[in-house]
Amino acid sequence: MPARIRFLPAALLFVLIYGLGQLRWGERIPLTEGLGAYDGRRYGEIAREFHREVFEDGLDRFRLQRILPSALVHLALRAVGSSFSTADIVRAFLVLNVVLQILLVLVWAGIARAVGLDERGAWLGWILLFFNFANLKMPFFYPVLTDTAALFLGALMVYSHLKGRAMTMFVALLLAAFTWPALFVSGSLLFACSREALDPTPPRAGRRVAATALAVIVLLVLSWQALGLRAGGALGAASLAVLAVYTAAVTWTLFGSASLFRLRTYAAAISWKRLALAAGAFVAIRIALVHASTAPGMTLSRHLRHVLLYNSGRPGLFLIAHAVYFGPVTLLLLLSWSRVAAAAHRLGLGITAYAVFHFLHGINTESRQLIDGLPLCVLLATLAATERGLAAGHVWLVAAVGLLTSKFWLLINQGMWGEASRFPAQLYFMNMGPSMTSATLGLQAAGVLLTLGLFWAALPRAASTANGSSAGRPRVADL
């Protein structure tokens, strides 16, 4: 993207115009008049009858931890005298999503300034953040969800951490507790940890091997507990092997700083007061939720079982699903993985710990459940790409691929919906890892591999100076 096009006003204008266009002409999920037949239907009911749903009938713990967007919609509709029709509820969620996307642009601009990205880097990160199914299609086709709010809070956590704004981080944690509870846990790492760069010196090989082996053993134990002795044949073994290799790669690279194996790093980099505050808030909220909820809903053990079960028999499904849902950022992370880890280390213990959490959770095939980690992935991918020396033409290429793969142009409602595995419903569900059929998985996997090859061939391997020598790392602004 040419630097002469000023980033912030142009990006804001694009998001505003696109959002207004989607409000007016965008298609909606046809089930229950745009609420959907899944989570959205329940969030819509909470927005319609907030007091009855929360205080009279009661909600399970899973729903209670996601009531904030519905509460905002309820208050907004009450303020304008709405009849709380389904159309009004869907429209209010659409407006909320557009407002949050506009705020997301502002937060991304702040992140770009905080790490010293130039105009081209800001453009690249914005393209990676928005040009995908997760942001150009999902918030408008299926608006009655908490995903866009989680994305915004994830970006706000990263920005506040980089700027050292503890109060903003704590407020974002409290909001996340009732929007996207996983972000409360991962965000607490940012809240409690320092921004001082980690030692780039690699640790002793034995320590690194031990950490990697431990991570793989934990994965294997969890798989055995979740799936028992059902190996799933050759495909099941291959799926587990892919998960093990991915887990080993994440652990090996992200634990590639000697600082992470020194106790004094944690003694100096962790604010124990902040950690105690986050832990106290977590316990207090947990106790309140246990007493207020009618049932547990989705538990951690059940979630882990689903994650491993959906991977079983479909080797590499999680990687294909992320590339389909999040677009080019997934491929840039894969192509620059060692640089990504080095960028995390330069940004300190907090970002590194946050990255460990999100990348290890990345084995989840339901990509939308990882939306809060997208701003982190975009930041690290952009820093790594900047180090490789991307020119304006490369940014245009990434933008074109992002627009194409976002499916913003795809008409999903092409008839009455039936089973998720059949068209036209599969036009939507083929973007959700667990719901892909063998045919749509194979077709999209081929597209992902072709795009990965295109990026590998077209994008530079390393930054170069005018005389052809390798340039140094991109400057990261003082935080």
C-alpha cells in the first residue's frame, strides 16, 4: 500500500463505508430471522429480555460470561424506545460491530505507533487484521455474537500493555470476563508481566529440549484422557503427529530465549501486586458466577475434549481452518515463524507468555474461538514481514489475496438451508473447521497450499539494503 495514502483516515473511511454498506445491503444468516439457531439466538433473547433471562430464569455459566454485548444492545434499544423486535436486535448488533471495528482501527494505529511501524507497516497490519472472513464477512452475516467485542478487547489489551497503561488493561480484563472469558486468563499475563526485551541468546539445548518434550507429553496425555485408546487408525495417528510437531515447533521457538530459563527473569519481570489483583478478581468473579448460574455450561475439560476430537482423523485441519478464517496472517506466520518468535522476545515477557498461550491454543479447529488472539498474531506477523523488507507491491499482493479469500463477495443464502453438510448451508459452514466436509476441506486445503507457495515465491526472504547486504531488524520504538 503506497505510503502516500495516509493510513489512519483512509482506513477509518474504508471501515465506515464498508460497514454502512453491509448494514444496508449485507446478507444475514437466514435462521430465526438473522439471530441464527446457535449462540446468536440465545444472545438475542438475552438482549430482548435481559432482566428475565439473567435474574429470573437464570443462565448457565457459559452464557453469563458473555452477557456484556447483549446488555449493551438491550440498553441502547431501551434508550431509543425500541419494541425489541428481532429486526431491531439484529440491527443493533450490526451497529455495535461497526462501531467496534472503527475503534479497532484506532487501537491498531496506536499499536503500530507503539512498536515503531512506518506507514507501510501500519497498512500491512490493518490489511491482515481486516481482510479475512473473520472481519469482512462474519460480523455482518452472523452479527448477533460476541466475537467482534472480543477482537476489540484483545487489541486493547495488547495496546495497553505496550503503552504501560495498567488501569486500562485491568478494565479490559473485567470487560473480557463478561464477553470472552479466555481473554481474562491470557490477558492477565499481559497485565502482570514486564515489557522489557528478553535476552536473544538461545538457552542451553538440554533445557530447550526438556521444555519441548514436556509440552508434547502434556499434549499426548490430554489426547489420551480425551479420546481414550481410540487411535482412529492411520489418519488418527497422523493427526496426532501433526499436533505434536506443531506443539514442539511452538515451544521450541517461543522458548528460544535464555531469559525464560532464569528465575530472576520472572522475579524482575512479574508485578506480583498486579498478579495478585488479577487472581483476586478471577476468584471473586468465579464465586459470583457459581452462585448466579443455573449450570456450568461448557467446561474446560469439555472444551479440551472437543479441540482434540475435532482434530482426530483430519491431519492439519486446524491450520487449514485458520488460513480459511483469518486469511493471509496465518500464512505469513508460518513463513516467518522464527522471526515471529524473535519479535515476541523483543517485546518482552508479557507478549511472549501471551503468544505461548494463544499459539498453543491454536490447535483449536474452531477458529472463531481464537478471535481475541488475532491482534497479537497480526502484530507479530507484521513485525516479521517488516524485517523481511516487504515493498508496496508485496502489500498489494497480500491485500488482493485477503480480499479474495475473505469471501466478502460470496452470496451464501442461495436457497433454503438444510443440513450443515449440504449446500447452501455449507457455503457458511465450510469456513468453520469442524463443519467442513471432505470436499470443501480438500478444495480449500489446495487453495491454502497454492497461496502459501505464491507467498513463498513472491515475498522476500530477508530485508536488503541498497548495496544488497542484509538489513538489521526493524526498529521497535521505546515503550
